[in-house]
Amino acid sequence: MAEDITVFTGSAHPEFAQEMCDILGVELSPTNITRFSNDCLQVQLRANCRRRDVYIVQPLVPPVQENLVELLLMLDAARGASASHITAVIPHFAYARSDKKDAPRISIGGKLVADLLETAGATRVITMTLHSEQVHGFFGVPVDHLSATHELASHFQGTDLSNTVVVSPDFGYAKVASKLARLLDVPVAAGSKRRLADDKVVIDRIVGDVEGKKVIILDDEVATAGSMIELMDRLREYDVEEISVATTHGLFVGKAVERLNAQSDIREILTTNTVPLRPDCTPDKLAVRSVAPLFAEAVRRHNTGESISTLFSDEVTIG
Amino acid sequence: MAEDITVFTGSAHPEFAQEMCDILGVELSPTNITRFSNDCLQVQLRANCRRRDVYIVQPLVPPVQENLVELLLMLDAARGASASHITAVIPHFAYARSDKKDAPRISIGGKLVADLLETAGATRVITMTLHSEQVHGFFGVPVDHLSATHELASHFQGTDLSNTVVVSPDFGYAKVASKLARLLDVPVAAGSKRRLADDKVVIDRIVGDVEGKKVIILDDEVATAGSMIELMDRLREYDVEEISVATTHGLFVGKAVERLNAQSDIREILTTNTVPLRPDCTPDKLAVRSVAPLFAEAVRRHNTGESISTLFSDEVTIG
Amino acid sequence: MAEDITVFTGSAHPEFAQEMCDILGVELSPTNITRFSNDCLQVQLRANCRRRDVYIVQPLVPPVQENLVELLLMLDAARGASASHITAVIPHFAYARSDKKDAPRISIGGKLVADLLETAGATRVITMTLHSEQVHGFFGVPVDHLSATHELASHFQGTDLSNTVVVSPDFGYAKVASKLARLLDVPVAAGSKRRLADDKVVIDRIVGDVEGKKVIILDDEVATAGSMIELMDRLREYDVEEISVATTHGLFVGKAVERLNAQSDIREILTTNTVPLRPDCTPDKLAVRSVAPLFAEAVRRHNTGESISTLFSDEVTIG
Amino acid sequence: MAEDITVFTGSAHPEFAQEMCDILGVELSPTNITRFSNDCLQVQLRANCRRRDVYIVQPLVPPVQENLVELLLMLDAARGASASHITAVIPHFAYARSDKKDAPRISIGGKLVADLLETAGATRVITMTLHSEQVHGFFGVPVDHLSATHELASHFQGTDLSNTVVVSPDFGYAKVASKLARLLDVPVAAGSKRRLADDKVVIDRIVGDVEGKKVIILDDEVATAGSMIELMDRLREYDVEEISVATTHGLFVGKAVERLNAQSDIREILTTNTVPLRPDCTPDKLAVRSVAPLFAEAVRRHNTGESISTLFSDEVTIG
Amino acid sequence: MAEDITVFTGSAHPEFAQEMCDILGVELSPTNITRFSNDCLQVQLRANCRRRDVYIVQPLVPPVQENLVELLLMLDAARGASASHITAVIPHFAYARSDKKDAPRISIGGKLVADLLETAGATRVITMTLHSEQVHGFFGVPVDHLSATHELASHFQGTDLSNTVVVSPDFGYAKVASKLARLLDVPVAAGSKRRLADDKVVIDRIVGDVEGKKVIILDDEVATAGSMIELMDRLREYDVEEISVATTHGLFVGKAVERLNAQSDIREILTTNTVPLRPDCTPDKLAVRSVAPLFAEAVRRHNTGESISTLFSDEVTIG
Amino acid sequence: MAEDITVFTGSAHPEFAQEMCDILGVELSPTNITRFSNDCLQVQLRANCRRRDVYIVQPLVPPVQENLVELLLMLDAARGASASHITAVIPHFAYARSDKKDAPRISIGGKLVADLLETAGATRVITMTLHSEQVHGFFGVPVDHLSATHELASHFQGTDLSNTVVVSPDFGYAKVASKLARLLDVPVAAGSKRRLADDKVVIDRIVGDVEGKKVIILDDEVATAGSMIELMDRLREYDVEEISVATTHGLFVGKAVERLNAQSDIREILTTNTVPLRPDCTPDKLAVRSVAPLFAEAVRRHNTGESISTLFSDEVTIG
């Protein structure tokens, strides 16, 4: 019943929504976004939502607050327009990084944003590579949590992986790094961080064998690339042969491009397209794999009542 | 029990919060606001909230989306920190202008934001001069809706008000203009708007007698001042003697200052301080009346269980 | 999928429900309403609701409290009977007049009743001509807010409208009056009210040009017609040529019929059938336009997933 | 902290509220109730509610729907006025009789009204002698369910109870009748009902020994007294010596007074004052015991945090 | 649309679920239940739930807490897996016996469990013979409350019912006993209980004529059979001719089998299969009637949108 | 206002509740727990809760389901008894281990139980050492998440820590291990797990330098000690000098005691008392540190409105 699908996009990443629609064979429905002179936003969905299976595509990328409020307004508009189902398609859910209360009286932003989405009318969420798996449990509505690991692994499979190791920047992400390592049949290592002063954390050593190896650094998100560069510096102390970077969410903000381009021994930087890339603002040696086909397939399967898990679930889980 | 009050401010208008605290005789509690490299915000309330009567001061002024999300995070942090009561103090609730569904499939932003505040943890709201009185009913939590009309009237009382008329830019706000007019014992008039094309509305004439009069234009908010200037042009066709402007929420964004300064026959522009004013960005002939004392008194009375209505309610209501 | 529609009516206005059903080509399903000796009501829906698209038709007309509780019981019965969707069809939502808190410690009845309907099981509402557009935002469920303005305009179109003006009894309703005026291509005027004593409001003058004109007074609701007569008295001071009255909700309660019949210069009183009219209790010169076809079409379109906005939305919006 | 108690009454039974206030030593706070010409109600609480322990007194007696909506509006007004706690004091909760779904697609009115009270803002309920004990479980908020059995028993204690039996009109209420019987140390009997046709139920015999005895008929509520008279007719077939009637809720509506006065062998009719009694509308031989002191004590104890159960709970429970 | 039905069973009574599936012609979908070493449970539904009409079959039989938490986990898993509808099929809802607050500060377990089921994701419940009809009103979701009375009556119809009486162990259940009696066209009697000490209740006599009769004792549930045996002892004082026992929920726990087998004058013990029966743990002379066909038919009808009430509702209701 | 605190305990760990009460100087209030013959539980709180600050102490230890339902019933009873605040004190929240959806269609048990606690009436939670920090975000109510790390560190401080390393069994817990390591000023290492078959995970090597070192293994919970023993076997391949075990939650179920006692090179097993320890069921060389003082202090501070974070928060956070 694919004719029932109605897809709208906010202003964060229309290319991604368009690519999904092209695959699904549906038209991307138009949206009007108005900014009033007092800076308030208003959105108008310009296609019938009544009794439709509605999808609102909007990653939480900079400017995050603008994109978040825009998404909330779109969800609310779809609900008010009597949509049957309203799925927030959030390829990059940036607030997932705020997933714990590691200081007194802070907000757990990931949980709050999950609640806001439900208040605004989302009846389901599709997202990818949450910073930690537990963030799934922040949501009261069903979440289809897609993984980019297979997509990233595909890129390396078929290349020479001898003497290669997958490295996680810290212990927290080592579990996912292990999964990629296993798909590539190579070992894993992790950076160990130390807090110097109140607000300064450094990677002080590498746990696991990286000496003289070819390294694939895996992280969920690359923003300013600051800690990525720091990790490379540490790795070079172990005479690593070459360095690749793989990440789901390639934000490349601030000095990221400048910093990464300055690292001559980087072989490749691999990312997906969950975050929009501007040609003038991407590092050299960048390879991009589109995950829009995965999202489109998840939408199609949900719409027809087929299982998503049989397709995307990871066979391996590791503690 | 004023010692129980704990006041925090977001980054939108700390001067207002400070002024309230000075009047209340409490310290403004510190807040840390962090922007991560992926543009997500994190707030930390840096004073004990446990079993406190907590107030978070934040008008929704530009950048509205940043300030809104910051406010939501602060409310959530206060709830997580076991505050007894959490009042959102929102001197300017800009989204109140999105109060109806006058086009298909738009969000009613005022209602959505009211719901978001409740989801984030607000147990009460104090605000001023909502764009329409009905917005009060969008909230599920109690709202103390303060009025600036008496404060604005005070400014004109004692001046020569002979041959004066209060003018509302449109019919929708004429009711409030009537109230000010009655306090000043002068008549009222209103602009009549006409929609020319799909997105172009003009004031085509003035309903009520303004010929040769001294005019006080009253509006809830002045943003770009575009329609304000248009109204003045129309008024001048009636040979008005001089023009004053009175508004609760003086935003003065875009070309507002330039436009207003170009009107030589403006006698005075009166506003309150619900919106922060930057010295380099205010029109000439600006008079500002602080409403922080009203907000402080509302906080004090609520905290001690005294009635607020006996102080602030308007004796006159008009249909 | 029109066969899925199941329509029930409360005791407020069964003729309206029957007319809707006739147009839709479905049978009006029977309901038993029992009043126990202790004055409590019990309703029994006497047709299968399981997985049906259920509509409960009940305007909030006198006796309002009886009709409201009856409606709530019917909604609850439909929910308990496993209906898929439950739409409250409320042609006249009388409590919309309680839309603001213009005195201390009063209930905002419109908001409360909206909440009660949702608690009782309504998943959607269809209504017409809410006293103010903002009342739409009181509801947490989707609302299809139909307008009678086009229907009322149709009645006048084709008649001689030269020298005619549309008059709103007050500023609050002038915006809607402007809309009718624009459809008829005539100007607009409005009464200006003044509060004399604590509970006495009078129309003290007319803002806008009505001198010697033919007048169409527009109001959302005519109940006792008290303020309508007062407005006519004021208009006659301007030597108006003739007076017509147009209203969506013609209640005509108390002395309304007697009062209106005493006005010899009334040309016509136009209303819709959102409120049941008893032959012995209607003013002379009454013309009634049925809006049941609009409600039926809204039901049909919702049931089949067609857009309602393309049909009923007003092209013109005015501030 | 008795100074914090603020008591309002609706129009159902102000004498009861006044009696409670006299006992509590607090003033009954004034309320304005307005009926608009379109029959909608508006209530205004005319005393400060802010941070108060507010009690709204309103039994659900005829006109039940009017009194229910009035109560809901009062609760909502108290919430909007920032009351700390809002207790609905409902001496007679008439909708408790709608406590099961004994026909297809009927509303369970008792449950619905419980939900409506919570939606309107009640944070607690005090009531008496619910038609069945299970109705307690319909509420999401705490309920203090007072019993009149001890009060009724006190009336009979000290009188000659030899050869006396307590009779319940049906099996459903036999359990409570057993409790009264036990307090009076006499046996119990019950009527057995048979449904003749679709809507006709008759008491066809008495289960238990009543032959030649003095009978005390106990029921929770006496409305038209129809089934009470029928029970008496059946009892007379057993040559009962004399008949007394005891009930918590003495409604005496319809032909109740006429019917009861026609029974010459009635010795006494005992009721409490949960329902207002009009002098012209009470049966002969009526004795009234006030339960306002119990309600007042429940309010006082709740306000000061003392246990209510130690005072009012019934020591005996019987299956 | 029977292909949409997906049925899972917990570990409480898989045979019942299988029998339902056989009748419905659908496969029972597999479930994995894991108990971690810290005694926490995890369930995995091993069939696609997406957009399915999902049924989770689990009576609340011993071990009740294990079965309850297992059921809650299964409901939650189905919701997280994007099921369209999730019906908890609970043939025996044991917590219904906790339906009132007959002692201070106890939980009303039936209400709490109803709330927990809704929190876990149940959108509907099918159950049978709740301990009291009012428990229906504890649920916020629709409940199809099936009755076993007709099934039990069928068993006796066609046998010699002369000189027979149906006996309820107490007044509370006499109403249902009346219904069975009426279906069999025989009279009814009931035990009268007396509380001896704080926690000791005895049946002290029989209300109604049982002298020399053949007795059918009816109760909703037989657990340890303690009060059942006590009732038999009391009945024998009336020289009853023979005793049959009929019950919906035959738990037979503790010494039940031993006790019942010791009663030589029992003619038959009739139960349904809402509770799983272990061959080594059933009393002699046991007859079992399966109610799985009724549950299957209720599922089928709900799935296809047919009325359930026309099939299962009891024509007779008695007060 | 310590007199307002009322503490109840379920049957899981009354010694812990008693120890808390002794420190707080309040009496432990009595509770009656009844198991009906049908295996349903009923709890009665036997002390006044009205307007009290109520604490229900119950770790989720085996039998977990029994203890969980008991806790839910107690929370519900406290709410029904009009408690002001109801804090669930859960020293060991075992369901926190179900914190992610690592297989299709499983329940996230930690999130579900968090929701159930809120439904049952908990307004706040105090707990210790959740399996992952993100579980904090599963709760809609405020959580005070205490840490045992300082308590465990205190035990080792002052002993000879030269040549010592803290080892985490896997990467997921390495972050907390780092924290302990830093408090002790020693390095950290972690086990790397590999999944062999569908349900078999092994620790295949140690990441980090453990060769010849004294090892402190840290885990949040020790249940059957199976993976603990496996880790020791792996460590011995590195010729570690001696092994200590430190854990917050010492469950020691199944063969744990037998297994641990068989490891002759264990120097010490350190745990807290969040889980009740039976003398006959504890491993040799066990040292126990009570955390009841921390819980008592958290209760005291919350009750008096003092900050908890200043006391218990960890100064170091590590990524």
C-alpha cells in the first residue's frame, strides 16, 4: 500500500528526503516554512495528510535548535491534519550524546528531546547509530534504530585488511568498534582517556595492540575532529602504518576540515550521508556511502507490515 | 517563606532576571550553558533545587529557537533536581502570535510550545500581554497572565491628553486599545486591513475618528515596525497632529530602528523591558518602563500564597 | 470505505444527524438514553461499533449540561465498544464563548470542555464557527473547524448589495465580519462597547461609516438577542435604511423571538441549522440554510482520506 | 495548619458546606455562578486559592448534570488559581450506580465521572457510601470513602431491637446490610429479584427469615421508593410486625413522598443529610442524622496529616 | 482479515493458546523467555508484529507474579515492535479479587494491575468471569468480559434438575448464582458469613431453602477449596441430597485435591480450562469444559469487526 | 522536618531498611503482606501516610518478580493513602541490565519497570550503581543515583596498591573501572569478549597490561560468577600475582559460592549490602561494606531540602 506514504522534509537535509522518495517511488510533498519577524517559525504541510502514513525527515544537524523546533512544528501540523501515523525520520539524532547525568542538575537532553517528539505528535521514530544503545529506551514510542556498521564494513571488505586494527577513541564506543572489527575479521583497540583538570580530558594511551599497524578509527560522529586528531597523535607514537577514519555522522564543523587536511598520513575518511555535506566544507580524501536506501527500505517495510529486524539487525552482539 | 525562592536565568535576558532578584532580595543563582561541537546545548543549574520554589526566567526573543530549547532544558534540569515547583517566567511569549489555524495543515505554535513547556517540567507559567487572551487556554498548567496596560497608562497619565485618541493597528487588538483608552479617558480607533494578494495585507483605512488628533498607537509587539509605519502613513492622510507609539514587547528587529528614526513626527516610543534592548539597536525617542517589579511582586505573592489577581487584574473588560 | 461509517445522535438535534445520514447514504444508528430515578443518565449505543469509524452528533444547545454529559457518555460507550475512531460532531460548541480568563479564578470553560471530550474518548472533533479562532488550540485532538461564512454569503449574493455595510457588534468579531464583507464586496463597521458599571456593558457608538446604509449585522450566535437589539437602536441613530441579521448559531432563547418580532425594520434574519429550531419559537422573517451537507461532506472526506481543507478553507484571512 | 483550608460550595447543597465550615471554624468562601443566555455556566471562586488546601463541596443530586458540570468548572477554576490541593467533597456520588457493563455498548458512568473529575483538576475525593465498594477503584486519585453505617446504627442502638431483622432489597447490598445487622446484633435477610421481561425486574421472594419480625430495610439510596414499596409488599406477605427504612442518601424524588406516606405501617424513615431535603418534599416520620461532622473531621484530619482510617474504618468486613 | 492475527503465549498456559490458534486456523507464534542469572526475565517475540493485530495469551495463575511480569514484558515487546493492536488475553484475571479497599492503606490490586497492563502497552483486554462485574470499570482500555455461565449451564441442561438449588458461598456472588439458577430454572440460596476474629470468617448459616435438596455450588474460583468445604459442612446440616460444584476458574491449589476427594457425597466438580490443569493435581470426579472456543470466537469477531455482544452477552441481569 | 519521614520495607531486604531507620532515628513502620490462596499478593501499610514523606525500601533481588510486584503494590497503597511524596528506595535495580534492544522484538525491561514504578505511584527513586548510566534517562520521575565507587575505593585505600591494576570484564564497564582506578591511582584493563555461537560469548583476551600484576576485578553485579571465573582463567594466562573482586551488588546465586571458593588465589571478595546476604550462602574471604549510611543520608538531605549532589557526585568523569 505504498500509495499511502506521504513524505515531508524540513530544511535540514532535503537531499536525503528526496533520495528516499526517489527510491520509494513517491513524490516528496512540499512544505512552507515561514520565519516571522519576531523570529518564530511556522510550517505548513502542503499535501493532504488525512489518514496517511506520514514521514517527516529531519536530522538534528546544525543549527540544531532551529531544526529541532521546525521538526516539532511539522509533527504537530501532521497530527492536527489527522494523519494516521506520524514517523519522525531522524538520520542523525545529535542529542543522543546527552544520555546521562554525569554532573549535578543537568538535563538529560536525549531523554527530553525524545519526550518532546512524542508531545509534538510523533507516533514512531526511525534513526541511525544512536551514540549509545540505551538511548533507545528513552523513547515511549517505537523506534527503528538502524545501524550503519554493515554499510561501513562493505566499504572496507575487498580491500587489503592484513595487519589492520579497528580503534575506538574510548572504552564507551569499543563495543561497536568490536562489531566492525569482527565483520572485517581484524582485532580491536581503544583509547584510554584521563581527565586532567575540571574540563580537560586527554587520551593518555592506547589499550590493545596497534604497533606498526594499519588503523581504522571508528566513531559515531566526527564534529570538530579535535579528539580524533588527538587520537591520531597518540597512535603515531606507536608507529602506525596508515590511518583511516570511519564514522556514521560526518559533521565536520569548526576547524574539522582544516585539521583533517593537515594530517598527511590519513588514507581515507569514510562517512555516510546522514548529515548534509557542503562541497566547500568537506575534508580531502572523503568517501561517502548513502544510507538513504536503508531508510527507504525501512519505510517501505513498515508501510507494508514487513519485519525490519530481519533485514537490518546485527547478528553479532558483544558485551 | 521568601528564602525558598531560587531564580535561574537563561541567556535571553539576564538583566531582567537580575532586576527581579534585586527587588526580591534573593541572589540570582548561576547557570552553566554549554554548546557542544555538534551544536547541541547542555544546561547545568549551579544551585540546589531540592524542594525549592524554582523560577526560570527566559523571554522567547530572538534567537527564539535557541532560547526556547535552552528554557526547556533548564525546566527539565530543575525537575530532575527534585524542585517542588517550577515556574517558567516568560516576559515575552512570542509564539502566542501563532494562535489559530488560518491556513490548512499549519501548526498552532502557541499551543505546541505550551505543551512542550509542560512536558519539560513547568508546573506554572508567568507571562505578560499574550497576543490574544485565548492563548491562556492553551496551557494545561496555571498561568499568571500579567498586563502591561496599567504600566503604559501610567506613563501618559499627567501629560496633556486633550484631543488624543488611542489607535489599534487592527480590529483584533482594538479590545486592548479600548482598555488603554478608557484608562486615559480618550476615544479609540482601529485600522482596517485588506488582503491584496496571496500574501500581502494592507491597512486600507482607519475606522473611527482620528482627524487632526494626537495619536497613541498601541500594539502588543513591535518587530520590524513595517505595519506600524504603514499605519502611520495612513494616519497622516487624516492630518494627525502627532504620533506616539506604545507597546509591551519592543523587539525592534530588522530595519525597525532605521524606519522609526525616519519618522520625524513621532513624539515618543514607549515600551517595557520584556525584551532586552541593545543600546546600538534602539530607536530614538525611546522610553522604557520596567515591568520587572510586577514580575517580582507576582513571584513574591505566589511564594507566600497571596492573591495575584487583586493586584494585577484589570477592572475593566470590554467586548 | 463509506460502509464503515456509523453515526449516532444524542437527543440534542436528531434532525441534523438524520439529514447528515441521508446525504451520506448511511442509516442513523439507534441509541437508548435512560434517565434513572436519581437523575443520572445512561446511554446505550444500539449498533456495532467494533473497528468502525464512529460519529456522535450533538450540538451543545440548551439544556447544555444535559447535552454535554449525554455526549460524554456516548463517547465513552463508543470507546468501550472498541470503535476505531470516535469523532464528536458538535455543530454548535457553545462553551467556546468561555475562552479567556477575564476575571480572577474563573474556569476557561471552552478549554475544560475540550479536555473532557478527550477524556471521554473523542479522537477527533468536527465543529463550526467557534466564537473565536483561538479555541481551536484548546483541543489536544484534531479539529475540523468548518466555517458558515460562505454559506451565509451565498444567501446574500445575487441580491442588491449597493449601499450595504456588514456590521459586527464588537471589535472582537470584526475580523470575521470583514471576511463576509469581502465576500460580498461591501465595507465593514463595528460597535464599540463600554462598561458602565461592574456588570453592565453598553454599545456606545459605531466605529465605521453606517450613515443611511443597508446593514447586515453578523454575529456568531444569537441567544436572547439583547445586545443585538441594543446594536439596532444605536444603528438607527445613524438613520440606517434597513437591517438584516446573519448568524451561524440561531438559539433564540428567552425573549429573543418577542424582541426581534418587535423590530419592524428588520428585513431578514438568516441563520443555519446548527441549533434545532422549534416552529413555535422562531422569529418572523427567518431564513434557514442547512449546513448538514457541509458536515456530511466533511465526514465523507475524512472517512475516505480526502483533504477537507481544499473544500472548506477560507481563501481570505484578515488581521 | 487549619488556616490553610478554603471551602467553596456549588449550588447543590450549600447548607451541608456551611455546616462543615461551622464545625471546622472556617468561613465558607463565596462563589459566583453565572448562567449565560446560551445556557453555558461560568463559575468564579471569590476567595484566594493560591497554595491553599481547597475543598469544593457538591453532591451529585438532581439536577445531576447541572451539578456535575458546575463541580467540574469549580475544580478547574481552583486549579487555574494555583491551589495546592483540590478535594472534591461529594457526599452523594450518584453515578456510582453506573458501575458495570450489564448491557452491550453502555457507558460505565461511575468510571467516566471519576475520570472527568481528575481531568478537571481534583487531586482527591471525599465521598460516602458508594453504591458498591468497587467504585473506589474507578478513581486514579486518592479517595476517602466514608461510611454512614455507624451513624445509622447509632440511631437504632438503645431502642428495642428484639425480634428485629435487617433486610437488604437485593443480594448485591446484602453485605452492607450484614454489617449493620452485626452492629445491632440482629440477623439479616435479602430480597431475591427476578427479571420478568426485558426491562422489568421484580422482587419475587425473601431469602432469610423475616416471618413476624420487625424489619429494618437498608439501602444506600432511596429515590422514587418504587422498589422499596415493592419490597414492603413482599415483606407483608410474611406478616412482618413493623417496618423501618434506613438509607444514607434520601433523595425522595418523583412519587416517593406520596408512596411512602401511603404506607401506614412504616415506623420510621431514617436518612442522613448527604442530599438536601426540602421541607415540602419529605416523607412523614422522617428522621435525619447529619454526617457533616464526619466530613468536617475527615477534612480536618487530612489537612493536619492525621489518619482518617483510624476513625472511620469499619472494623468488620464480611463476604 | 484473519491473516493479520498474530498470537503469542506466555508460559502460564500454552495449551489454551494453542487450542485458540487451532480453532482460529493460525499458527501460534513462538516466544523466547530467558531468565537471567539475577532472576530478571527477558522475552523475545519470535514473529513479525509490525502492523499486526497481536494477541498475548496469559492467565494470571500461580506463580502469579512471574506470569504477570512475563505478560507485561510481552506487551511491551509487542508495542516496541510496532504492533497495530495489542490485546492481552487473560482467561483468569486473578487480581480481580483485590477489588476494594476493605482495610486502611491497602492496594486495590485489581485496579493497579489494570493500570500496569495499560502502561505496558495493552490496547484491549479479553477476560472471563471477573470476580465482580465492577472490575470492568478499573480498565482504561476496552475490555471484552466473557461469561462462562452459559457454558456451565449447558453442562447441567439435559440432566435431572428436579429438587435442585444453586448455592452461592456468599451474598456477593449470589447475583451470578441467580443467573445460573435462572438458566436452569431452579431456585437460589446463599451462605451468610460472619467474621469471628480479626482474620477469621466463617459461614454461619444458609439463607434460602436448601433442605433435602440437590445442590449446585457456584463460585468464580476454587483455590484451596477451604471455604467450599466449610460450605458443604454447613449444607449437610440441612440434609442436602447431593452436592455438585461448578466454577469458572479451577485452581485446586494447596490441599484442594485432598480435601475435595475426601468429600464422598460430591457428585461432580465442573470447571472450565481458564487455568491449566496438571493430571496429578486434579480432584476426582472432575469435568472440564473448554472455553477456548469462546475466546477464539471473540478474537475472530474483533479482528473482523463483528459485534461480540450479540454472541456472548447475558440476556438476563438481576439485581 | 525529619519527623515527617515514614519508611516501609517490603520483604526483600528488611535489614537494610532497619539500618537506614536506625541511622535516621525513625522507626521502621510495619507492613502486612498477605498471599492469597490464588497466589495474589496484598500489602497493607500499617502506619499513617497522610501528607507524609514516604519511603518504600525494596531492592529487586531474587525472587525478582515477587519483589517487584510487592513494591508496586506498596507504592500504590501509599498513593491511595494520600502520601505527599513517595520514594522508591531500590538499592539494587536488577532490571537495569535490560537496557537496550540488542535483538529483535525484545522488551527493554529497565525502561518498562521504570514506567511501572511511575504508574504505581512512585514520585521519586533512589538507587545505586545502575548497570549503565543511561538507565537514569529511562525514568520520568527524578532519580538520585548513588555511586558505590567511593565506598569500594575506601576499602582498598591504605593497602599496598603497588603493581596493581583494575580490570573490567568487558569494554562496557571499563569506564567505571577507570574511575575506581583513578581513585586508587593505578592503571586499568578490560576483557574483550567474542561471541562464538548464537548464545555463547567468551572472553578471548585482555586489552591492557596485566602481566604479573595484582588484579582488582570490578563489576557492578556478581550473580553466578560464571563470567567472573572465566575472566580469572584468562587473567591467569598472564601470570597475575593475585586477584581481588569488587562489586556493588553481590548476588552470589546458583553455583557462585562453590565456584568462587574453588579459586584458591582469590585474595578478597568485596561487596556492599545492597543485596541481602545469607550466612550459609556467601563465598569465603568476603568483605561487606554497608551503603545504608549513604542511603540514609540521601533520604535525610532530600527531606530537609539539602543538595545530594554535593555529597555523592563523582568529581571525575571519564569517556
